Amino acid sequence: MAKILNDNAIGIRRRNRKVLIVGLLFTSPWIIGFFIFQLYPILASFYYSLTEYNLFSPPKWVGLGNYRKLFHDDKFYLSMYNTLYITIVGVVPHMAYALAMALLLNAKVKGQSLYRTIYFLPTLVPAVASSLLWMWLLNSQYGLINMGLHYIGIAGPNWLVDPDWTKPSLILMGFWGTGTITVMYLAALQDVPKMYYEAAEIDGASKWRQFWVITFPSISPMTLFQLIMMLIASFQYFTEGLVFAEATQSTGGPENSLLFYSIYLYQQAFSFLNMGYASAMAWMLFVVVMICALVIFRTSARWVYYGGDK
Amino acid sequence: MSGQSTVTGASSAQGAAGRRGMKPVAKSVLKHAILCLAGIFFLGPFAYLLLTSVKSIDDIFAIPFVWWPKKLYFANYSNAVHAIPFLRYTLNTLFVSLMCVLGELIAAPLTAYGLARIPFKGRNVVFMVMMGTIMLPAQSTMVPLYILYNKMNMVNTYWPLILPAFFGAAYYIFLLRQFFMGIPWEITESAKIDGASEFRIYTRMILPLSIPALFTVGLLVFLSSWKDYQLPLIYLNDPNKWTLSVGLKAFIGEHNVEWGMLMAAASLFTIPIIILYFFVQKVFIQGITLTGSK
């Protein structure tokens, strides 16, 4: 420290420049990767969205033609509806369930780590395998779930074939994979200072009130993080939908009820080689995700509480 | 892990429960009942997966329902292994996953060190942009990247699956940055005064201290690469180059009702990572929670 103070201005500048060069050298892998794998593709995707391109003949400029076509494409709206459905109906219940499990585990329970392991296991199963397993569980005739429902006198739906039930099937399966969120919530809960609860106990606050006044605000940064990550994952919902559609040997499932935005985009790009059209869809997705993230961050000031101790 | 700190919490909770008239024992029983129910929900499908994988067709479609197969039918496994080039797909998947781990473990710690311990001008900008890219949907860059790889004749090779790892992914860089920031500055300060270069400090001091964190990142990369479906689907056309995900998906289409064999294939795909998980569970959970904190 003392050495820096003795240096003259030129020395400081030279030192700063050296620090800058070393810093950039260390971070260069990511910076170069950012230009190749993120910045260039995003910009190029905007350019391609203004063209017609099938990989074989050079891109043909069509201006906003692709976007105009999009707004008249029923499948585009359908895929958007399917994606919003699974996002709105799925994300919040999955988070609430994961949080509930974490709260139960956080209280002193015998065998906490065993439960945690059990809850976490399903998240290790590759999506193709877990979707396959759930296709079997949800099989209308021989599946375990409908057999269970039959046992208690309920006629189970034709989960994978009835277009009204395909998306609820996926959401049901989604509960099975909430272990990661539970584990992360559990870590956040264990960081909440115990003295808050002790003080609340003395004041006679009910458990319910303690949750809303202490627990929920304390873990709100984690909730914000999870919410954003899950929204983005949900907008990109792909593999599970594609595998479930196999039950009816199609790409979009029964009546295209499993044609999610990413699946339609994939189909346009790699089945029909409409690279321009797919790029327009990609750009719409990019803009929607950015707007969602912005809205969540802007409103988060109202419900996310950052403790002063970190 | 929760040990000492929760003891006081529990006793005061019991006091509160007592005041409200619910017996602590009853409360604990209720809690375990819910946890067990959830446990069944999480474990049940696994059990059913394994159980179905050793059932013959007759047992699978038997009415009334047969819980335990009359005779364990392991032929499903050998049928599955012979119906698809299982060994080949496993080796392909292993190759891709290990290369991704290698790439990520070269690039991510370097970048993370720069962001954590070199106070260069513009560092915060780099960090903010990097965190922003976590939110970037992969689909929005997919098409131009495909066109790019197509121009470079890399479609139907493993390059598109592996190459990005060698430039570091924001998520893992962030995780390692958090870890590097937690290493006391005093440790490296004296080496710096002695004239050691940043690179020397990085390789000789920081990396050896970070082996658990590097291990976690390596595992996370391995898992995500092992499970990935979309990239191999897009880039690998030649069935000989397929990974397990793509191979299994194609297998579903061809063997629609052979549930025993399908479940055997799904088990073979899943069991290795479950075994891996049990070996490294502690480090793994630590890593997951490290990612989430703040």
C-alpha cells in the first residue's frame, strides 16, 4: 500500500494499465466466448429474421415479412398459449411445493439428510428418461397413476391422449423434479438468523405470522433468483414436451396441445429449414424474456429484502 | 449440518405448539407423515421404473395388476442393449461430457480468477454483462450458431457440443468467483509483494485451494452434458454419433409398447449418474447451495 502512495502519476497509470491487461487476459476466455456464442448470434439472428434463408441459397431480404407472417400464424399463437399455460400454471405451484418441503425439512426433523437425498434424486434423471418413465406412469390403461385412481373409485383421464390433459400431465411430472429448488431453499432457510424467531416467540407471534414477517422476506432473494431461472426454463420448455408427444407419434402431441414455443421454433428451423422465420421467433422470445426479467427486477424492490449482513 | 443451531429453535417451537394445544408428539408424527408421503412421491416412480424393467410383457399387461413380477425378467436389459448400440452411445456421451468438463475446468476458473481477484478497470461491466447472459434463452442464439457451424462444416461433429465449454459458461464462472472471493487476501498478498505474477499465484496458490469447488463444477458440467438432449438432437445426424439422450428418444418411437425394454434402457441411462451422485453427494449438495446463495 505504502509503495503505491509513493509512486508518481505515471507509475500509477502504468500499473493500472498492467492490471487492466492482466485482468483482460484472465477473463478473455469468457469475453471471446461472449462475442462468438452470444453477441454475434443475437445480432445475426435479427438480420436473419429479416430474410428468407434455407441454408442452400443465399439469404433473401424480406424486411418485416417474417414478423407479419408470424402474426397470422395460428400455430405461433397456439405454441405461445401452450408455453404460457405451462409457465403460469406450473412455475408458482412448483416453487410453493418446493418451499413447503424445505420448510418441513428445515424444522428439526430426524433423518433430514435422508429426506433431502430422496427429494433430490429425481433431478438427476435425464429429461428423456424421466419423461419416458412418466409416460408409463400416466399410461391410461396400465399406468400406476390411473390404477391408483381406479382403486379409490376415480376414473383417471386419458392423460397423454386427451388434449386437455397433456399439459397438466407435464406439470404433474414437474413436481417430481423440484428437488433442486428444495435444496436451495433449505440452504437459504438455514441462513435466516435464529434470534429473529426467538424474538418473535417472545412477542407471541403465530407461526403463520412468523413465516410472512420473518421467513418469507429473509429468503426473498432466493425466491427472486428461482423465479427468474424457472421462468426462463419454462419459456424454453422442450425435451419433455417432445417425448410426451411420442405417445401419439407426433411432434406437437394431440391437437398440437404439446407444441411449445421452442418445439415450434425447432420445427421451423430444422424440419422445414425456415431459418429466417425461426430467427424471427427467436427474436420475439429474446425480447419477451428480457421484458419479463426487467419487469420482475423492477417490481422486486417491493418484495425482495436484502439483509445488511452479507 | 443443521446440528446445534436448530436445537433451541425446536424446543421453543415445541413450547409454542404446546401453548396452542397441539401435542409436540402429534406434531412430529404429522410432520413425518407429510415428509414420508412426499418421499413416496419422489421414490415411488424410481421403484416402478426398476420394477417394470424386470417384468415380462405378460406381467406388465396382466390384469389384475401384478406388483412383483412372478419371475424376474432380466432379458429386457440384454434386449435393450442389443436393440440399440448402447455401448457406443455410452462412449459417445462419455466423450462429450468429459471434453466439456475439461474445457470448462480450463476456461471457467481463469475467468473467475480475473473477476474475483484482479481489480481491473471495467471488471464490474464484464461481470454484469456475464450475469445478464445467464438469462439469455439458448433458443435465441440457436439458429445463427447452427448456420455458423454449418459453414465451418462442423455439423454432425462433436465440436458444437464441446467448443462452448472451452470459453466458460457464466453460471460456473459465477460459482467459482464466489469461491475465489472467499479465499483470504493475506494468503496471496505476500506472494505478490515477493513479485509473483498473477498467473503464478493462480496456478500455485488459488487452484490448489479450490479443488473442492473445481470438483463441484466439474460434476455439474458432467451431469448437464450427460443429460442434454437439444444440442445433440440438432447437431448429430449420424446415428453412430448419437448420445444416449438422442438414442433413447429414437428408441421410444420404434418400440412404443415394449415398456419393459424401454424402462430397462431408461434405467441403464440413469443408474450411472445415481451411483456417481452417491459417491460425491456431500460436495455436490454444497455446490448446489453455493450457486444459489446470493
